[in-house]
Amino acid sequence: MKILLGGVPFGRNNVGDEAILECVVRIVREARPDAQLTVSTDDGAATAAKLGVRTVPLFGFAPLYSHAEMTEALREHDVFIWAGATGLSDYPEIPCGMFRIAQAAGRKTILWSVGMNDELNPAKYRVLPGRLRTLLIALRAVTLGAFDAIAWEERRRVVRAKACIVQALAGAELAVVRDPESAVQLQACGVRREVLTGADSALLMEPSSLASVHMSADLRTALEGDFPRIGFCVSAQRAIRGEERLIAVFDRLVAERGARIVFIPMNPVTDAALMAGLRQRMKNPDRAFVLEGRYEPAEILAVASRMDVIASSRLHLLFFASILHVPVIGISRGSKVDNFLTPFGLRSVGSVEACDFDALLAEALRLLDNKPAFQARSRAVRQEQLTRLDTARKQLKKALA
């Protein structure tokens, strides 16, 4: 059996996506040890060497790729698995289009542990400033406001995307989502087929030995010292508003608790640059550290294991913390962060656009003083998620039989 994994921008410097890929390869190999696995990725050589898979170019995402080559790859494989991330709401038309090609060729298609926000990606489905928005504003003006052309265009985009999801999943061999909230969102789209609730594949990640992780001597000293450590990550894709107030939170944690702030980029290029700038503006930048350079997901997990609290707008750093039962603080970047926090009995401290910095500080202090209570809840949540994931893995094995 030939199996193609794709539909996600693998190989694009996203530690969370690479953690998903590593774990999905492991899951599929356990289900079909004899299968030949191929990954659609923008980092073919490194992916092939690390995971022992074949690779094809990253299909569906800019820059331009060969549609003919994508079609040929889908037809050459027996199964196409759309594996992970929040693609049901971030970029549904890309993998759904790949589903249609594979299904038309009589190939099996599988949705595996993909998540969905409660709104589609604003960058794709809202009319952003530009020529089109200017024209639609003019059209609204011509009708004296009777026809809201912008709202009409945005509804049209959303309806088209949801119809695409319904059509693609209707022909899928198996549909598994990451959490119950994603299943609800699919129903709201009009999906009527059976959808199984699993869990994020990255929950199977295990940390490397911290001793094997390359880092500066100062950071290693900070990770081994006897003082609180606060891990932090914010996505550069949607940077946090109110940076000065955020920096003030870091300064207070350092001054009042003797804490060390450890910036943990989930994108080693864009996130790292953003957080290096935050560090430089702190009153005591020598008490803060940026994990600089490229790291494997297991290495990031090893560093996260030394934190006392982790705050993040990046979903998969929160997942990593939960594996280790490190207390978490979520800063919302779409409902996926809130969905993650729900089983822990937690709420986000606002969003990247409107963060409650007082709540962020208060929650960090509360969690520093109440780690055992969080850890007990975390163990129960993890057991439930792994049970769901195990059930989904059994269904995957049947689908690949």
C-alpha cells in the first residue's frame, strides 16, 4: 500500500506541524507496517532523512507548484491522509481539493485529527484592505448602503468553503477530528456523516534528554537553577498588541518572584526574532533567554519540561506543556486555544488582539503557587485524550486494511 500524507504546510519552520507529522508517521506505520509512506513537504531532504519516508513537493501552498504533479502523486498512491493542524478552518479548500482528485481516481481519503476554529481564517475569508475592498465599498455607496457588498462577498466565500468541506468528507473513508468542538463546527458546516473525535497526534511526542539539546551556557544555567521559570511564546503571524504591557508583566515576574523568562519559539525564524525584541526591552534582559536556532520537537519538549508555567498563543506549545503536566496559560488566537483549555477548567487571558495583561500576571502567580492541583487535572485530561486517540487509531487500522 502506498500512502501519501499532506494537506498541511509541512517543512515550513512550524515545530507544531513537524511534531504532528512525526507522530502521524509513527501511527500510520503501526497501522500498516508494510506501507510505503510519502510526505508532501517543503523540506524534502531533511524529512526523508529523519523519518525514513519518500517525499514530494509541498502541494497546495504558495509559491506556485505543479498541479499536474500533484494530481499524478495523488493518483499514484492508494490512500491520501490529510493529517493534522487546524486546516479545516485555516485553509480548507486546499486539502479538500486534493481529496476530490484522489476520490475521483478511486483512492481512499482520510481526515486524521484535524481541528477547526469557530470561524474561518480571517486572512482568507474576510475582504481585507485592497482593490477588491475599495470596489465593494464603492458598490455599497452606489446603492446608498442598501447592498452591503463586503458582507455579501464574505458570506459567499464562507459558504463556498463549507460546501467544499461537506463534499470532500462525504467521500472520505474515515473522518477524525482533534476535539469535540471541531466535531460541532463540522456539523454546523452541514457535515452529516459520522465524525470520530480523537486527539492531537502530537500528544504522543516524548522529550529528548535535556543534556543532548544544544544551547548557550547561560540558558543551560537558567534551566538548572533554583528559581521559577516562565516559558513564553507568541506567534509572529499575529503578534500580541500592547507589547509594553506584556514586557511589564515579565519585569514584575522577575522582580517579585526572581523568575527567569524563557522564550520558546515554535517558529525558529519569525517567532524568535519577535521575542528577541521583547527580551531586549526588559529591565533585566539578563534574566530572560531566547531558545535560538532550529530544534526538533522532542528538543523543544525537553526545554519545556523545565518550565514551571508556560504561556503561549501557539497551540502546540500548550500541547507540549500538557504532555509534561506543566501549568499553562493560553492567549487566544482563534477558538482552538480556548478549545484546548476547556477540559483543564481554564480560560484564555484574552486574545493576541486584546490580552488582559493583569489576568496574565495573576494567572502566572496563581499557577506558580498551585502546580500540584493543575498536574492532577492534567493527568486526567491526558488519559481521556489518549483513550480517544487510541480508539481513533483502531479505526484508522481498519480503514487501511
